[in-house]
Amino acid sequence: MSPRGGGMRAALAADEITGRAYDARLMRRLWTWVRPHQALLWSGLGLLLLSSLADLAGPSFTQHAIDDYIRPGRLSGYGWLAALWALVLVLNFAARYAQGYVMNVLGQRVMFDLRNAIFGHLQRMALRFFDHTPVGMLVTRMTNDVDALNQLLTSGLVSLIGDLFSLVVIAGFLLLVNWQLALVVFLVMPIVAGVTVVMRAQMRETYRAIRTRIGRLNGFLQEMVSGMLTIQLFNREARALADFDRLNQDLLQANLRSVRLYAVFMPLMSFVGSCTFALILWIGGGRVVQRAVSLGTLVLFLQLSDRLYQPIRDLAEKYNILQAAMAASERIFGILDEPAQDVDLEPALSLPAVRGGIEFDHVWFAYESEDWVLKDVSFRIAPGEKVAVVGATGAGKTSLISLLTRFYEAQRGAVRVDGLDVRRLARDSLRRRVGVILQDPFIFTGSVAQNIQLGTAMPRSRVEEAARAVNADRFIRRLPEGYDQELHERGSELSTGQKQLLAFARALAFDPAILMVLDEATANVDVETEQVIQASLLTLMEGRTSIVIAHRLSTIRHVDRILVLHKGRLVEEGTHAELMLRRGVYARLYELQYRVESPAISA
Amino acid sequence: MLKSRRLRAALWSHRRLLAFGLFAIMLANGFALLQPYLLGRGIDAVTHGDPSRLPLIVLAMVVAAACDAASRFGQRQTINRVSRLIENEFRRDLFRQLERLDQRFFQGIRTGDLMARATNDLSAIQQLLGMGLGNVTNTIVVFVAAVVLMLLIDWQLTVLSVSLLVLLSFGFVFLGPQIHRRFLAVQEEFAALASKAQENFSGIRVVKAYVQEDAECRAFAAINQGYVEANVAWARVNSALWPLFGLLAGLSAVVLLYVGGQHVVQHRITIGQFVQFNAYLILLSWPMIALGWVANLFQQGAASLNRVEEILRQAPAIASPRHPLQPAAVSGALTFEDVTFAYEGEPVFEHLSLRVPAGSTLAVVGATGSGKTTLVRLLARVWDPKAGRILLDGQDLRDLPLDFLRRQIGYVPQEAFLFSETLAENVTLGAPDAAAEAVDRAVRLSQLGADLEQFPQGLQTLVGERGVTLSGGQKQRTAIARALVRDPAILVLDDALSSVDVKTEEAIQEGLRAFRKGRTSIVIAHRVSTIKDADHIVVLDGGRIVEQGRHAELLAQGGRYAALSQRQHLQRELEEDDPSAPSRGETP
């Protein structure tokens, strides 16, 4: 609750922008993504240049009107002049509209490709990668960072080119019309550029402070909202409010600083503009009187001088966008550069019809460097055999699933299915035959049926059959829309038990030859549901090679053999009766587990 | 928008700044409008071949520009400041209100929705105030003044050119809602895209286990396509907005050139006035655009204000009484008197009565959904009964000061909520001034001490994303320490040991035995071993007490409790005797 802690959180959470605003290497890389759509880019740029030129029409027409029609007092053909200008305006409108639209489409197409590429790439990453990378960060890469690149394309880079072009065009045009007066205008440019650069640097600092503080405040607020009951029950309201006030005041101060900066900058810029204006009038006016400059030219200079500075002000602003985009592309390409590890060896073997024999041959495995989870583990499981693996938490039981499905790979030794090393098998052919039921029955947004068949085409009858076999059919039919009932994120409308049954149905629908079950006793499941889950699990194991990471004793009773893992080693092996007689690790575990398992009271 | 009393009051409280800002606007516009006049005179001086007045005019222009800039500084420093101040005050009000609101409110609103109101909606209000307050006044002032000045020069020219300029205001009025609607569609598609990605990454194990990578890529590409289409639809309208302004402003300049040029030739106005006129038009174009913009922001801002006020208007259902009793000490005797309670529709309890003598231990057992948690939460007035009363030492809870009542209770929920602070701060959450010895004792009794040794900085270790991630058991132990350190008269353990292993549970139970002396305890548990020593055991079923008494009494009664206990016992014997006996899964 101290803002100090929050500060650390926000500082680390905010993607700090400190890098360079231009990085040739990154730009070249970005270009490979733009190249397929370059027709759009060129037409957008063409339109941009066209309208930069058209922008000169106004002052030019005014100059002509004054010098050739108004001052001489001859108005024949004057209407045509006005009509021509109006036509240019309409064309310019069309060009600007088309330019904005075309650039947007370009940006969207590039982003579409990039997002698909990142998503596809992440699908090929090994689980090890996901262990280390927070989901929120990956989502940010897909969304905010890609959008920052979009900014770079649509408003950053293109208008940067546009700005540079108008700068050159206007400056050139002024020199052409009257170089002496043009030099007067240029005199002020360094001042404008200087003031802009200084102010922008200050604003960047302030923006960064504001963003950090908003992040901190919102993080705090979010946590408070989630934990409000705790705050209230522990009479913490006043202190929490004081903490909130501090963060709120911090944000206010940063906001007020930005108000102050703008209050100085905006009027200052318009003051500089007015001074230039006055200067041109003074010097130009004198030249008009001397007949060295026409009145129309003077008015043209007065109109264009301000427009010359606009690109300079914009250029400074683009710096922010460029910097943010460079940082974002660095992060995006960083992800795309991560080698995809969940891929097949070439040539990969395809598993023929699986009988379901499993062999662990002197397997050593660690999630992290030398932190061995499995130490020299060897065992064989015959096709159709049912085996339970027991052991205390941290004994390495779950890693068996990880290795057999090739979610991870063993550092030493080999895991074989029907005598074939899993590393030489094609992932999809392996995983299609090894069914896994995880501890957390993950439910996707989508209908009940979709949650069973996932993205695989499957007749409805097979879906329903699977659900019936694991007793999920009953609760599904009670849902208002049955199998077509849409489930929300994480299946929030289902109970834990129902989600478990749905996961069973999913496993059964895919009809695996080998089944691996993480049979964690689920908390908060009443006895009736527990019984249903038990029965369904047995149905599921029927006729398959099964490895059950068992936490329930009742499951152990139905297996042919028990493997006991202890601190990464396979220490005992045998039937329940044999192991009990041995009075070793298993017997002790049994004692302990049983006590945990004393049934919940239910009426 | 201005119908909001709260907003009016907020504006009124900053009336000095606002008045100053208004004055600055008038001043700034006065100086700004001087520029075209001076320009016109300068041009006239030049065309008449009389440059002697030029230096004076130029000097006046610079002075006027300086005064203009100074006034604009004043305007921004007052008006824009006020918008930030009001935003800050609203945010504070909102937070304080959230602290007062009860669970009924929090359960009726999604966290995301609440956060959106506290962030997006507040900033929409701020933007409207920042843009609106200054720009509306500015536009009115500059429009009236400039048009009067223009009319004085040439009314025909004024009517023709200004009428085109007025169209600028309608740019946002017509296109704005379209753009906004399409923008909302973009945001919706964005949310869909983000949640698809989020879901895929979170469920990546399932995706891989079922070889769904390609199917997922196809599904993602479809959503990605939807996002692109929404964006392009937005761009189709949005790209027109600023070019349209350029077109309208340009056309009004064309009209001025055409008609004004003729008027110069006809000697109705001087060429200086013609240039001056042109300068007025340029001066007017931005305020006209801004006016339309504000009108557009207005709708969104009003909707946002409404959403924020919806929260601020809520009356907390649970609050201290107006004239609370001020009890001195609490002995901890609790009485439920004919209590009826319902969250919605179906009552959880009907006419429930129960007495817990001071210093005794009550155990509550029952299946999920039997109302155990609700029962203990009624005690802390998380909810109030629909009918009947709950008494603490003979006083209705609703007559006691709310903070006083809650201070008497050490509540350990099933799911402990820890804040991203240090462990020390989490433990002393409800007793920030607790002495070091009290903290030590709580840490010892809750068995959190052993965990602390594993952490780099002991009690000063940060919890959460930026610190250590605690296991379920560690969270529960922290929550227990948090409750003990309050030194409560009433200790409530709501299935608080479910994630703690058996050995640790025994140690905690042992420690609590001494702690519970002289305190009233309520223990909700699933394991019979946890509760059999209680002074009184209550079996809840569907919100009714179906049995109550001591462990031995209940066993003797031969009812449900006895049956359950018996069933456990039988099962143990079965499983110990014969490994091939049918599992619990198959016994009816």
C-alpha cells in the first residue's frame, strides 16, 4: 500500500521508451513487411506530394489576383481565376482524402500480416518459452506494439516525408518568388526550430512521467477494487485512501506540468509567428514602396511564412512516434527472432497405428539448467497397461507428461513410444495419439461442442457420444442451448466439476491410444460430482495405455502397477499390496494421502 | 452535462480560476483581433506609398502579439488547470465512494467496467472540460467580435464568406458521431483480438496437446481480419474530416477573393481592408472547427459523466448507523435471531437461530452451497439479514459503528487476497500499528515463519508480480497471520486451511488452541479432524441447521453427522483391509 511498492511495479510495467528514433537495421526489416504492399505506399506518397504542391495554390492565386487584377483594376477573366482555385481546392480535397485512406489501408495490411506472423510463430514456441514469458506481455506485443508500428507507417514516416517535402517546396517557392524576402523568413527558422526542440524534449519527459504515474495509479486502483472486501473487513479504508491520494496527486502534478508547458509553448510559438509576420511587413512593405516587390508578393509571403514553420513543429512531434515505434519493432522482432523450438526434426517419423508401449530409458530431465526433476528414471509400460505414478509434491510426476508429449525434451536418456524415440516423431502424429488431461481443465470461449471437438471437424454424434460416455451429457443437456451453449472466458458459468467432465469428453472424442491423466483432487467439488468424475475417469482409461498421476487413492485401486517417484528417482514399483508390505516410501505416502483425503462432509 | 449538480459544484468551487480564465480569453481575443486591423493599416500605408507609419504599426503588432501570448498563457494556466483539478477531485471521490460501497455493488459490476469508468470515462470528462470550457467561450467571443468588425468593413462580404465558414462547425457534428460509432466498433474488434490472443497463450498446453495450432491460427486470422475491416471502415470516414475542413476554409477564401476583389476595384473597401478581412477569416477558422469538435465531445462526455455519477450516486447498503452505540469492550457472545437472508430470489437462510457464547468455538460443516460462508459474512456485515437480527453481546450489529464491529473480527477467508506490497504490510493490514512482538507471534502461530526463511528479505519481501509468487498454502498462512495480528475478539476461519498440508495444519491448530482461549471462534471446515474438538458443531444443509451439538452428542444422535463420520470410518477400514475393495467412487 505504500506508493513505493507501486512505483516499482509501474516502472517495470511501463514499456520505457528511451532508444533511438531511427535504426537503419530495424527499418530495413520493417521494409520487408511493407514491400508486398508497396503499390499502396507509392500511391500514398504520390498523393501526398501532389497535395503539398496544391497547398501552394492559395497564396499563389491571391498574389496573382492582387497584382494582375485588383491593383490594375482589370477584372475580365477574374471569375475564371476564382473558379480555377476552387477546382484546385476540390482536387486537393480528393487527394488528401485518398491519401489518408490509402495509407490507413496500407498500415492495416502490414499489421494484419505481422500479427498473423507473430501469432503463428508463438504457436511453434516450446512450452519452456511460455513458462518464462508472462501472457500479458505477449498480448502487448500482438496489440500495442504492433499498433505503434502502425503509427509509424501511417502517421509517422509518411507525414515525415510529407513535412520534409512541404518544407523544401515552400522554401524553394519563396526563394523563387523573391530571394531577399525569403532569406528574411529563413532568419527566423533557427529560432522556431530551437524553441521547438527544447520544448519537445521537456514534453517528452512530462509525458513519460504522466504515463508512468497513470500506470501506477491504475494498477493500485485495480488491486484495490479486487481486494475491496479485504480492505473493508480490515478497516483499511483511510490508509488506502491516503495511498490513493498520494498517487492521484503525483499524477495531478505531472498533468499540471504538461498544462504549464503547453501554456508556455503554444503562445510562444504563435508569438514568434506574429513577429515574423511583422518583420515581413516591415521589410517587405519598404520594398513594395520602393517598387522592388509587388504587393501581391508581400501578401504571398505573409500567408506562407507561417506555413513554413508548421512542418518544423510537426517534425519534432514525429520524433516521439518514431522513438516509440523503434522500441516496439525491436520488441516485436525480438519475439520473431526467438527460435521456434516446438518443431519436428527432419525427416520426422510418423507414428503408425499405435499399440501404446511406453519406455523411459535412463531419463534425466530439468526445467532449469541443472535443477534435476527426473534423475535416471527407467521403466516400461506394456500396451494397454494401466499405471499410476505417485509421489509427494515436487517428486517429478508431472514432468513425465511433459516428456511423453514432447512439451519438453529430456536432457539425457530417451523416451520411446512403441520403441520409437519421441524426438524423432512428428509432433502432431505423437500428440494425436497421446491424450492428456491436465489439472486445469482449460475452457475456451465458444460453444460446448466446440470445446469438445476444438478446431477439428467432427460429427456431432461423436461429440455427444464422448460427452455421454463421461457423464457430461447430463449437465450439458440442462444448459439452455445444450451443446450449442456459448461459454464465456474460462468457462466461468460452469462449476469446477463440470469443466473437468468437459475436459474428459474432449480427451475421449480424440480417442487417444495412450492417456495421461493428472488426477488432482479438485477442491470444492461435492461428493456426488466427485463420484461422477471418478466413474468417468475409469471409462476413459478403458482399453488404453494409461498413466495416471494419482492423487486419489481410489484411482490407484484400478491400475495394474504403481510407480513411486521420490525426489526425482524411481524408488519403488509394484501393486498396492506389494508396496504396502514393503513399508517404504509408498506406505508412508499412503498414510499421509489418506488423511488428506478424508471425505468432505456432505449432507 | 451541466445538469449534473456535482459538476456544477465542482466548477463553482474553482470560480476564481474560471473567472480569471474568462477574463484572459477576452483579453487574448482583443489583442488577437487587433492584428488583422494593424496588418490592414500597414498594407494601406504601403499602397499609399507612405511608409513612415510602418515602423509604428509593426511595433504595435509585436506588442499586441506579446500581450496576446501572455493572455493565452493565463487562459491555459487557469482553464486547462481547472479541468485537471476537477478530474483529480472526481477520481478521489470515486475511490472514496468505492471504499464505502458494499459487496452487492461489487458483485453487480465487472472489474473491467469499473476500471473503464475510473479511467476512460474520467478522461473523457476531463477532455471535454479542457476543450469545452476554453473553446466554447473563445469561439463565442472571437466570433461575435470578428463578425462585428467585419460587418463594419463590408457586410456583403461578411455574409458570403462567414456563411461558408460556419459550415466548419458542422464537420464534426455530422461526421463526429459516425467516426465515434466506427471507432467503438474498432475497439470492440480490438478487445476480441486481444482476448483471443490471451486465451490462446493461457491455454497453450491444451492447444499443443490436441495439435490445434493450425486451427488456432485460422481462427486468429479471422478475428484479425475483422479488426482490419473495422479499422478501414473507420478510416473511410475519418480520412475525410480534416481535408473537408481545408476545403471549406479554402472555399470561403475563394469567395472572399472573388467578391472582395471586385469590391476593392469598386473602391468600396481598400486593399488593406481586403487583406485584413482575409486575416479575420483565418483567425476564425480554428474556433469554428473547435466548436464542432466540442459539440461532438459533449455527447461522449455527457455519457461518461453519467456513468461516473451512477457510481457516485449509489447509496451504500451497509453503513454505520446515524447514531451508533459506543460499546467499550466486547466479550464476543453472538446470537442469530430468526435470521432470513437471500442474495436474490431464493433465500439462503430462513428463520435461522443460533447462539455462540463468548469464548466458545463454533464449528460449521455442510456441503458447498449450504450457506457456511454467508453465515460468517453476515457477522462482519458484508451483508445484512433480510429479516431477523444478529447480536453481538446483546446489541444488534446494525446499531454498532461499522468500523468498530469489523475491528472485533479476525476473518480468514478461503481465498486469501494479498496485495502487491511487502509481506509485513500484508500481515499488518488490519493493525498497521501492531507491535513487533505481536507480528512475531502471529507469524509464529500461523506457521508463516518457516516460509519467511525461504524469502530473500523475510517479512520485507514483496508479494506479487514484482516479488515472490506465493503458493496457496503460503497465502492462507499469511491471511491467518493477518487475522491474528489484529488480536480480535472473534476469530473466523472460513475453510482457511484447505491449501495447507496436513502437518502444517496440525501445527497451526496446535498454535491456535492457545490463541483461541478467551476468544469466540467460528471454524468452517471440510475435515472432521479439524472440528471435532469444537464446543458446538452445526450441520448446515440448504441454509437450515439440520443438526447441532458436540461431536460426541452428534455421533450419539445417529443423524447425518454420525452417518458421515461413520462412512469415513468404514471407508478407512475397507481401504486398509483390502486393496481391491471398491473405491469411494462406486459406493452409493
